[in-house]
Amino acid sequence: VYVPSVFDVGNFRNLLPNLILELIDFMLQRMKLQKFIEIVQRCGLHPSTPIMLAVSGGVDSISLCILARQYFKKLFAVTIDHSLRPESYQEAQHVKQILANLSISHKIISCSWNDEVNLHKIQELARLKRYKLLSEECHKQNIKYLLTGHHLNDQIETFIFRLSCKSGIDGLSCMKISQNIRLDFPPITLIRPMLSFQKVQLQKLCHQHGVQWIEDPTNKSLIYKRNQIRQGLQTLQDDENNVSMTSLAEKSIQSFQDTTAILRKRVANHIQASCEINDDWIFISAHLNKLLDEEDYVVKRTLSNLCQRVGGQAYPPLSKSVKKLHVQLKKILTIDIANADTNKELHANSIAGCMVFCLNDSKRKYMAKYESTSTVVVIICRQPQKLSMIPLLNNVNLWWDNRFLINRISKDNGSNDSHNLYVRHMQLSDFSLIKLSMNYSLQSQAHFRCRFGLPVIVNTNRQIISIPHFNYEDTSHFQSQSTKIYIKPYLKHIL
């Protein structure tokens, strides 16, 4: 039997603290990985799910890569080079090398800027361009899920920033772990699995794996308000043991998120009870008294939700605009409806790309159900848009106006000008054509304003080829070109 010498025992005692520390580090790494796995599993992700990683090279996105590679089998990382700093190209190349060492496929996409650079809004512009490019790359790679490295410190900064801007409940709910991005079709799902990790934890994770990250110098510039907030919070958040600030902020954000979820459910129930949704044309009709028959804050959120979706907007309308609309609609209820002209508009207002108007529908033409004795109807539809022609390419899905998916299938792939088709909004001058349509009598019950949000297909000479919603087609074109136009509206799945 081997008996250790005094020298061996002393050696063992010296090594023991290091062994304990290594064991603790190992256990902490496993805990972080397990926490990461639990979060992505709650989002419905599995090891075989194809995943795109947004990687800037900072400690957050590098930590994301370290954890993701231990769970997912199909990873594809993308770095957006914003081309706003001379060193950004070299930094992107450095990221490429880091990910090569982690055995993760990687692509660099460089931004091109025209006259859109505004130094006062550069961070917002860069963010919008970044997500637009990431969304496009997801579709190219046939990937539905995009993961980012936003962490708890980012969440707290967002909370303080929005609090200083007097944001409402939605704004103070801050970033969600999972949400859809509707910059293209189909929408991709953005997942932020690191929101419960502190930055100092991510720094330790990178050190434990021997991976160096990149520090973006613009994050220290006090020109930007968010950076000012970051530096102010730095001393409180650098210490992992100082949980008072992070715990307080987390609880506050969670409270706002819970409140938002409750309100969202009440709004969905109110929409279902008071509104008729035309899924094909994408407009909303409602009895005004039923729409307003709820607590004011629920009604205002309902109006905001409906206007955002019908208008195809990425963000809800300004709260002051919604409040003004709400006040105007309440005044309509005081009007002597009996003496108001039938079908005459009692009010019209534009908001968030929508036209909101009320009329006395005494002939009961614009609502399918008349459970209410009131004949005042409010309709929310797309606002008439400036004339712009968007190319409709063969066999390519067009996500048009953030509301319709349009696809053109042509057997003839020629490049002649006569084959070039475009999509634009309907105009008043188009109405004479739709009266010739066999579908006109069926669709004429919808108010004429609702037509302005519909797509019209034209050729290079601006000749109308098709008005899909009225089944109008230029038969000579479709017979000669063997072309089919498919259109699908998207509203019901969002509300």
C-alpha cells in the first residue's frame, strides 16, 4: 500500500484550494449552460433546430456562441459590419477567427450608407439596418430563429432609459425573451436567452473558456444617453455580489411585463367582443358604443393595437395621438344621430397609416351583425398612400405593405418589358374597372375608403393587369404570359 510522504501530503494540501476552485468554476459553468438550455427549451427550441446567431464580437454575443455550441447542432453566425468606423472591418475579421476557433459557420455582411446617416440618430438607424439585414439573411438560410446576446445589464439600461423618457407600461416592460420581427415575410422569431445573465457572469464565462472578446469604443462615448446611463450604473453592476440594484430592476420589469400581459388579454377579448375583422381586405368595423364600452385605458390600447396592425406599422402610434382619437370618438356619441345624414361621415382622422372614420349606418350596410340598437359605426382602414410601384418578381415572395404576401408564378421567364409587373396601392381612378368585375356586387358592401389599402398589379406602361380582391384580370395578358398572381393577407394571426 502506498503511503504518501510528508512532501506529498504538503503538495496535496497546496493543490487542494486550486482543485476546489476549479471544481466550483466547473459547476458554475454547468449551471450557466443548464440555465441557457432551460430558457431556449421554453421558447420551443431543440438541439436540431437551425439557429442564427447575431455576433458583434462583444462579451455578450461571444458568450452566446460559447453556450449555444454546447446545445445546438446547426448554428450559423452573422456579423454586421456597420462600416461607420475605420476599424470595423478588422474587428469583423477578428470575430470570424474567434468563431472559426469555436467551429461555428460565420458570415460578415457590410452595410452601405447613402444620405441616411444622421449622427444624432446613428444608433437607432444602425439597429434598424442591422435587424433588416439579419432578417434577410435568415430567409436566405431558411432559418426561423435569431438569437442575440442581450443580457441583464442591457435590460436595466433599457429600463432606466425608457423611464427617463416617460415611457408607458409597454416601454417599461423592456425587452422580451421572445418576439416576432415583421421586417420581411415570414416573420422570424428573435430570442434573447441571456436576459437573466449579468455582464460580469458573461465575462467570467469567456475567461473560463479562454476566449477574448472585442470592446466597442463607441460604447464609452458619452454623446449617447444610453452610454451615460451605462456608466452611471457601472459601479453598481460590476460586482456580481451586489444584487440589490439588479434584483430591484428585475422585479420592476417583471411587474410591468405581467401587467402588460393582463392588459393584452383584456384587449384581445375586447376586440373579439366589439369588432368585426375583415381578414381579406384588412380593415376593422365596430359599433362605436360597443367599442367604447370598456375602461378608458383598455379602449385606448385597443385603438392603438388596431391602428398599428391595420396600418402595417412596426410600432404602435404615439400615445397622445391615440388619446386625441379616443376623445374625438367619445364626442361622436353625443351627436344627435337621428338627424344625421345616412352614410355621411361624422368624423375622419388619420393615425399610424390608418384612416379612422365614423358614419351613421342606418341602412345597416357595413356591419354583418347588429346586436346594438345604435347605428353609428366606426371603421379603421388603410390610409391612401403615395403612388409607388414595387417590382413583383417571378417566383419571389413579396411582403407588400407589411400586410400582404404576393407571389407571381410565370411559366415564361423572359426579360421583355411586357413581362415586368409591379404592385401599387389602389387609386380612385381604378374604381371604374372594378365595376366590370363579377365580384363587384359581393365586395361593394365594404366602404369605398377600404379599397385604398388594396394592391393593384400593373405593367411597365402602368396598365392595370390585375386587381386580385375583385377578381379583375386583363385576360389578354394572362393568356399570353401564362401568369398567375397569388395573394394572401396577414392580419388575423397577429391580433
